[in-house]
Amino acid sequence: MSSPAVPPAPRTRQSAPRLIALAVGLVFAVSGAWALVAPESFYESVALFPPYNQHFLQDIGAFQIGLSAVLLLASSRVPVDALAVALLGVGIGNAAHLVSHVIGLDLGGKPAIDIPLFAVVTAVLLWAGVARLRGGRLGHR
């Protein structure tokens, strides 16, 4: 015996999550870029939690950019595989994290290790995400 067909959800129930993802993704992109590129201005306007820490704010900006990428990719009208969204979103966030470490080269850490490591991880994530989008065989779906 077959079950009755489930009627499609009303258009507003289908489009509301996409609109929310787009709106929040854009806000995260702008705030993340602001924190990454102008951490002092971001601190003075938004992140009033002493002490000021340039590296931390730039890393937060990178994290926001990664979240933004995931939301914007996932809300695309073109169907995108969840694994591709995850790989590309994390790859974009990691690329922004790499930029944070290049900008803050003089702020500490271990640049000789951190920067090449982040570059390799970024390249692998983005390659895997693009391969997944193009239907490449990286593993099981």
C-alpha cells in the first residue's frame, strides 16, 4: 500500500530559511571582513571587551567569514552537496585565517610553521570542495 503524497510546503516556508541564511551570511561577511581588515576600528565600534588584541580580532573575523561562506553557499538556488558546502566554507574561512596570520606576522606565534600549514590545509580544503562540486570521486557520497 502506498502512502499519500505529501503536499509541498508553502513557498514562504521554503524561502524564509534561504532569506535568513542570505541575510545573516551577508552580515557575517561584512563584520568578518571589517574585523580582519580594520581590527582597531572593529574593536572601538563593536567588540568593546578589553584588552584590545589585534590577532584575536582578526581570527574572529576569519571565523565569521567562514561562517558566512557556509551560509551563502548553502543558500544558493543551485543545489549544492552538503559536503561541498562544508569543504568550501571551511576552506574559505581557513584562507581568511591564513590572511590574518600574514597580516599579523609580527604579532607572535610561529609564522614559519603556521603560514605554510594553513596554506596547505586551505589548498586541500578548497581543492576537495571544488572537486566535490564538479562531481569528482573523493569518497562515498
